Amino acid sequence: MAFEPREEQKELKYQELRIYSDDELHNYTEEELKNFKVKHPIPDVDELEKGPWPSFVADAKREALHRKKLADDRMLINSECVEDLLGQLQVSFDDGETHWKHGGIVGVFGYGGGVIGRYSDLQEQFPSIAHFHTMRVNQPMSKFYNTDYLRAICDLWEYRGSGLLNMHGSTGDIIFLGTFTEQLEPVFYELTHVLQQDLGGSGSNLRSPSCCLGKARCEWSCIDTQDMCYELTHYYQDELHRPAFPYKFKFKFDGCPNGCVASIARSDMSYIGTWRDNIRIDQEAVQAYIGGEIPPNGGAHSGRDWGKFDIQKEVIDLCPTKCMRMEDGKLEINDKECTRCMHCINVMPRALRPGLDTGCSILFGAKAPILEGAQMSVLTIPFVKCEPPYENIKEIVEKVWDWWMEEGKNRERLGELIQRYGIPKFLEVLEIPAMPQMVTEPRSNPYIFWKEEDVPGGFKRDINEYRARHKR
Amino acid sequence: MALSTERLGLYNPEKPMENRLTDLGPRHFWQYFPPIIQNNYGKWKYHEILEPGILVHVSETGDKVFTVRCGGCRFMSVEHVREICDIADKHCDGYVRFTTRNNIEFMVDSQDKMEALKKDLESRKHVSGSYKFPIGGTGAGLTNIVHTQGFLHCHTPATDASSMVKSVLDDLFDYFQGMTLPAQVRISMACCLNMCGAVHCSDIALLGYHRKPPVIDHEVIDALCEIPLVIAACPTGAISPAKTEEGKKTVKIKEERCMFCGNCYTMCMAVPLADKEGDGVTILAGGKISNRMSPPQFSKVVVPWLPNEFPRYPDVCAHVKRIVEAYAKDANKYERIGDWAKRIGWERFFEKCDLPFTDHLIDDYRLQYDTYRTTTQFKYTEAAWEVSRAAGGIE
């Protein structure tokens, strides 16, 4: 099963795209790197080269040396920018405070997102990072790459930027860290014209959607996470680039309830794959687990001796709904009572597999604490079939956005709006009925906002009529 | 078409809209799947972790893909990415992927190729000695710490990110390369409450936090900020309009109402909060994302504040280690930190982790009642006896 792009993708060949020659790419020796000192004294930053975990400082120094040894006309941002960045980091450690200025409105024409302005407040000391703007590049779904693409990105960003990036930012984009205002449009033109690649979202936009690796390399994914993510990202390009929302909005796609991209905690609209038929059981494999032939949990616990695998203790007793039992040497699951938490499947992946009638649950409203406290997404739509081009899902998205754009206050996330109006109002917007699955328990106060149309005779009454029955 | 080397490339500032391409979106994913992934898409049957950091996925077609997972720094240079490409070209037909938690995954289609790849990765070190591609981050162990920008690129941090993550991971490196814990431990780091790293559902969350109210730049506030927006930004209504002695429009702050969230500074550069002595680190624990067994949980504040000891944060590292080790020793198999704390009771969690419990840890914000304990079920710990003594209930 192959997926096709919406528009034809030209194949990128690094050999045709490249800026730097092989000699330029290998322009320093290990000996030179060992002896290399950045131009500023950075004792505390140097300290961070020690220890086994990869040192970002050691890595940055490579780039600093590489730039230093490139000819001056072989990059458009000052060759010392990495050294200046490390120098400013040392001053920040000394002062215990950041030295980046607040904000700065920069961008590319016609877009309201994708570029974040950044200026140093120590521009005389560190002139090459006086401007150090960020550009967000929308990552390919679930972050698979080939080296032609990555090498081209590297040449582009070393030539027109600092050569420093994030693989990846928190939302999922490739983050280009550090360039001057002059280079924002040129970088954008190179990205779009040469690499057929767009910027990601920032500001009060749809942010670059992201997804888990899904069916590409996971046996549990119940939805085509990449395809859904790709389709919705492309379909909503206008919302991604041109701010029309009260605040940010995030889509994340998890293939199963294990939640590897954290959609339930980190997205305004969380899509989580699930199934509605039965867990598939291979009884022979169940026996193999019981017999100790297959390590439980895919071998995840093999670093410690936890004793012999005990299906009763480790699976059946830990099932949150207690819907499993061994009967005549066979594992039985009462699927009707199962809440699909994934525990038994995680422990015995070769014996148990999600069902085949799959789709996703849709939850709304997660966000970090700013401002009214952190929220997780609320289960709203239990099951939706997910077939391209996902028209049923787009309809839901648009109902939600229409309401949020109409009623949301400046910088109010969807989750906060739902809390301000209540779930019943949200259900009205979505045109769906209530279900007990939306709450952990029903309300304990009787303060129901009855509507006039709910009550026979309505709210309009005549006081004189009342007084005819009841004296003052 | 090659990448251009002209100063402004394909962009003509005289005609900025000329030839402008927009709304292209991301490139399509399918071309970046290696053949073994394309051929087995949706056909994966099961997986196994062969050793820490090394997975094999087996397809219904009989194909196997071997994955070697390496820890990576989120902040990296193009030099590092080029080295990743060299490895991918040498072993993986030019394909590579990154995980949500900033790990790098190299995939090959046979055990032999995997062994060669593994050897190559283990041999690569920076000149100053740290690993470039440590293998690990799988199963019941510690995986990479996701984090934010910190002093390297952000204007609102209360601490630095990359240096803290490096320090904590140096300290817990064996847990990254092992699978000796009761379940996976997800540590996340955000350098201010804006939490662009969204750490609020992590087993352990490290959070930069301010402790001094904003200082007001009366000279410029009226010119640079929308004063009503600054006032509206405050969730506790601590900010109100004021005038300076010279009659300039400004704001005043009821300091006892400030909870140091920094939302006002996000709206207005004239009210900075950062302060060397005020800023530090809050530790939260017991959160998770997964729906496995128990529902997803928020992390809870277990250490209200620790100082920013740049560049190595010994106190933060020691606290994290203490929690991880107490958990490793006491929790049941499959139990996440939050599940463990819930089973033994949070009073026991503080005792076992040897963490002091102070009034800072009792919620007094909007939804505080949700956390009140309204039962007589509790466990006796030293903290309980202290209360009884203070209340005159016992000697």
C-alpha cells in the first residue's frame, strides 16, 4: 500500500543541489578540533564537554571550527556566530539570566507564522548574533528522512544561517536557529523553489501537526497516522500560515492509546487510534509466554531479574477492567468490558493484537499550564472511521474552529473555552448528544442550566396569576 | 536546480511578490521510508527489544527490520547532521529517522548489518570524550529528555535547558543504556512555565521558575506595550493601572498576588521577571501520557524550588537521582512513578524519596479542592507525627 503526495514531488538529489565541495565539508582535522579554542573565555560552557552523554558544546565547537575554516565568501552570516553564541551562553550562566531580547516582529511576506524574531541584548560584545531569528521548517510526517534532503538542508542553513538547528522542536518542526533579517526571504525562496518545502506554524495559527510513526514500523497503529497528518496539514495550509485564531491550535495523531506523540496532553485536537472489534488472540503464543519461551513486554524488562513470567499476576490481575481470565488453559477476554488500555497487548505483543475494525477516538482541549492550569484532552467522540480524504474529520474540525473563532477570547485555548462554556455547549456546537464516557462521573451538584425550551410552558410567567394562588 | 549562492538568492526585494510560492506544506513522507518500511507498511506483526537500544520488528511477510536507537541532542549543528547522513549512507541506504523525544533511529534489514552499524555508532566520540551516538533509550529504562531552548535561544527562561539536560543525563547515563527500572521513565524539561516543552505529564518534570514579581520599566511601558493587555494578562488580577510621579501611564503590581507565571512578560517586554537569585528549578513527578492500566496523569510538584547552579546543577541532579532510585527499588514491575506513588500513598512517596513536604506543595490555586484529602485513610509518617506534636496531640 503506497501513499501518493497531493502534488508531484520533484526528487531532490544532493549532488545537484549542493553548495559546498567535499573539500569544504572536510576542512579541518581532528587534531585541529582538539586544539580549537573559541574566541571568548567560556569555562562553564567548556565544563559541559565532559561526561558520557553527547555534548552539545563539543558539537557546536565543530561547527565553529568548520565555519572558521570556510572562506569568508562561502557563507552569508558571520563565521563567528557559533563562537558568539557560546560566549553569550557563558555570560548568561554568569548573570543567571538570559540575554535574548523580548520578541521582534519579523517574517516572510504573506505569512503570519513560521519565523520568530530574536535579538541579542549584548550586540556589541556578540555582533554576529545581533539577529538570531528562528525559522520553523515543517517536518515530513514522523520524521523519516533521506540523506539527500538532510544534506541539502545543511548546506542551505550553513550558507544562509548559523549552521545550528534543532532536530526537532517541541511541536515537531525542524528548527533553524539563527539568521539575520535579510536572509529570511532568501531562505524561504530556496526552501519553496528549490526544495519544495514550506515553513511550519507559529503564533495564533494551526501549528505544524505531528504524528507517531504509525504503521510504518509499529504493529499497534490503528490509523494511518502519517497520511492523516499529511492530508490535514496540506488541507489547512491557510490556517497554518495566516493567523486567524484566538491562539495556537495543535493536531496530533497517535496510532494507539500508548500515545507516543502525547496527543492527549499536547494537542487541542487529539486523534488516538483504537478499535471496536475484539483483540486478536494467538493461544499458542499465549502458551509460549506462559512457558517462558518469549520474553514479556518485548523484552523491555530484561535488564533485571523479575522472576518467571506470571500471566495471572502480570496481565490478568493488572487489567483495569478485570475482563480477562484463563479458562481451560485458554486466555479469554470479555471484549465488551475492555477499555483498550493496551497493557495486555504491550506485555504479550506476539499473542495479542488490536482488532481489525479500526478508527480513532477524538479528544479536545489539551494544553500546558498557561494560563488556567494544564489540561488534558477530554474524550468527546468515541470512534470515527478514518478513510482518506477524511471528510468526516474535516467537518468536525471546522465546526470547532468556527465556534472558537467566534467565542474565543484573545489567547484563549480551545480547552479553556470548553471550560468557560461547559461541555454541554460544546456538544451543541458539534451537534452530538452527551454520553457518560465524557466524564469520570456525573456531576454531584444539581445546578443544571435548564433552558427555557426544556421546561413546559417556558420561563415567562404572570406574577398576578401566581398571586391569585398565593397571597403575599 | 542547485541551491543558490547569490546574496539574496531567488528573492527580488524590488518585487517581493514575484514568483512567490506559498502553501506547499511539508514534503511527502512516503519517499523517505526505506524500502523495507515501504514493503511492510501496515504488516508489522510484533517486535522485540534485543538489547537496550536495539529493536527488531517482524512483519507478516517474514521481513525483519532492525532499529538502533541513539540518544541525540535536540540542539545540533549541521556538522552533526552530516555525520548522521554519513552513517545512514554507509549502513542504511541513505535513510534515517528522528523520534519525538529527539532520539535518532538507524534502520537496517539484517542482523549482520545491525552488528556493523552498532559497532560503528559505539566507536564515534567527540574529541573531548562524550559519545556522539549512545545506544539506548528503550524499554524499562530512561529515554532521552525532551527540552526547550533555554539560554541558547529564548527570551523568557528561568534556567537553562541544554546544560541541565546534559547534566542529568550524564548522571543517569546507565539508566539510558539499561532496562533495569520497573517501567519506562520519561523525564522532560521546560525552562519556564510557558512550557513550550509541555512537561506537565512526565514521570519527572524539570521546570524553570521565577520567584520575584516583575520589575517595571516605567520609562517605556506606555510606548511599547498595550497597558490594558498587560493588565488583562494577569490571571490573579495583580496588575492595575498607575501613573508615575511625572504623570506617565504605567502599571502597579500587588506583589502578594503574583504567582510568577510570567504571562505579563509574554505580553509586554517592560515587565521582566528574570533574576539571578529569584530564578530556579521546580521538580514535578508522577505524570504520564499513556493510557496503559491507569489513565494519563499530570505531574505533581514534589520539590518547590532548587537553585540554578550553572553549569551542572548538582542539587537538581541529586534530587532526580533520589526519586529514580527510590522508585527503582520499591515499585512493582510495570508500575510508572505516578502509579507507584498512588499505590503507596504520596506521604510514603515523600518518605521513601527523602523529600521534605512543605506548604508550597499544597495547591492553593483554582482547583485546590480537588486535591484535598477528605478521608480518614492515611499512613503515619514522620511528617504526620510532627503535625500531631505541633497540635499538642502527642508529646
